[in-house]
Amino acid sequence: MTGKRIKIFCDFDGTIATEDVGDLFFTTFTQGKALPAIQLWESGKIDSREMYLRGMQYLNVSKNQLNDFINARSLDTTFVPFVDFCAANDIPVSILSDGMDLYIKPILERNYLPALNVYCNELHWNGEQKLEINFPYFEHTCGRCANCKGYQIRRLRENDDFIIFVGDGYSDLCGIKEVDLIFAKDSLAAYCDREKIKYLAFENFSNILNWLKLNLTEKNTEVSMSDKADKLWQDVKKGVKDTVTYVTEKTEELTAIGRLKMDIAGIKRKTEKKYNELGRIVYDKLEKEEGLVLDADEDVKKVIEEISSFGKELKGKEKEMEEVGKKEEESTAAAEEKIEESSPETEGKKDSE
Ligand SMILES: [Mg+2]
């Protein structure tokens, strides 16, 4: 495990989203007629592509109904801080879903998470009322999934990856066979118990965030404390001066950069929310009030001031990060110089001179 890069794959429905949005979408907009197909899939009698194709026959939804449906869905509130922490520590987070982009992507965008990698099935509008379904990964099916998570992880895994999977249900069974660590809840946890598969139970993403904080000792590299101590001991034995100070300082700087990156991500998200709010206020006011002078409007002025103060805060954090980065470069160069000076080869060279 030492020195491996962590990659995290998360299920969407019931894991990132608090509900199974896909099931709810198909049961709601087929007036329950998709339910028998969902049950057949859950009992393993049909694959998920077949389940969706059967459900599509009864699907009847307008764009407005879909927007209302999407706006009513919510994410695990600890998912955003978890994503920010991962971004600050260069840990890739991808979403693997046997559900549909039609609701996953807008829900992520609404939560200011559009940059996450999403691998799922596709459902697109063809005209105002008609939806068309597409299964871009079905040719790699396991016979049970339309988008097999096991296939996706095999495809996306690189040498030295330490793969973590987070999930809650039946669509995750192929995924968990391919990973190094499973976080499971609900029916996935029950399945793991039945099959005696090792996993860590979780309730929400704050549990996974805490695990990462405990186990990540260097930037996206999982190194146990005993390994680190061993490395330090070897360096001390080699007679490298100031190693302890160098490692301690470096660890603090990495933490400082990580913290700054998280702050910056948070400010950017707050700013985007305010822009969104501003757009909505302006739109509503322009629709209702003819001849509205925008820069004299108190609500508009308030949001603009907030955006401007976030802008200043952002500049401050970016400057701080630049300074910490410079300090880190200098300390790395100085430590490397010291290591170079005290290495046996250099010492030998000096002696022979
Ligand atoms: Mg799920």
C-alpha cells in the first residue's frame, strides 16, 4: 500500500444523492409502470439495459417537470467538503453510475460540482417532449449492468493506484470486486456481510473524509507512520543533517497548501452561488418592474458587494498560496543541497580533492 496513489470511485444514487434518484425518476414519470422492470432487475432476471428499455415505453415527462424534479433532489451535505479536500490533495474522485446523465449532471451543476468525472448511461432530449436513451458502455457489459462499474475501474486503474469505492447497493457489486478498499452502507453493506467481504461501514462522506485525514500522510500518497519513521531513521543513520526539521517543515507546508486550496475552492463555490442568486434577482425584477435601474437597486447592490468581497478574499488566498509555494521550493532546494553535501559520494569526492 505504501506510496500508492489514491483514486476514489463513488456510486451516485443513494450514495452521493440522498435518494435513489433513478428509481424515483422512472417510477414517478411512468406512474409506477416501470416498477415491475426494476424488481426484475433487482432479482437478477433482466440486465439494467433491459430494465431501462422497458421503463422507457411508459416514460412521460416534460422539461419543466424534469427541472422541478431535479430541483427537489438533495446531495449528502458532507459530499462537497469531501470533494474539496480531495481536490486540495490531488485525489481524483469519479462517479460511476448505472443511472442517467439527464439527472446526475444537472444535480452536480446545481451543487457547483460540474468538474467531476462522471461515467454513466445517457438520456437526452430529442425535441420538447421525447427522450432518447443511449448506453455508451453496454458493449462491455457483465451481463447484469448497462454500465458495469467493474469494467470502468479495470479500464481506469493505473499501476500503483490504491482504489477506494464508495457505494450503497446492487449496482455496485461488480465495482467492489476490483478495488482495494470498500466503503459500504445499506444493501451493499448487507451483501458484504453475507458474502464475508471486508468493508468499512459509512453513513456519509464525513466518515470517508476522516479516514483520509488519518491515513494520508503525504500528498495523495498513503504512507503509514511506521514507514515514515523508518525513512527518517535511515536518513539519520546516513548522517543527513536537519532531516527531521526538513520533513517537519515540509509536512506543515503541504498541509498549509492543502488548507489554502480548500479555502480557494470554497470561495469560488460561494462566488458562483452569488452570481446565480444575482441572475435570479435581476431576472425576477426585470420581469416585474419596467424601467428598473439595476445599479440603484438595494438587493442587486448587496449581492454585488458580497461578490466583490469574495473576490478580494480570493486574491488574498491566492497570494498566500504563492508565498507558501515559494517557501516550499526554497526549503526543498536547501534540503536537497544539504543531502547532496552530506552524501557519502560527495564526502568521498571532497576527500580525494
Ligand atoms: Mg446506489
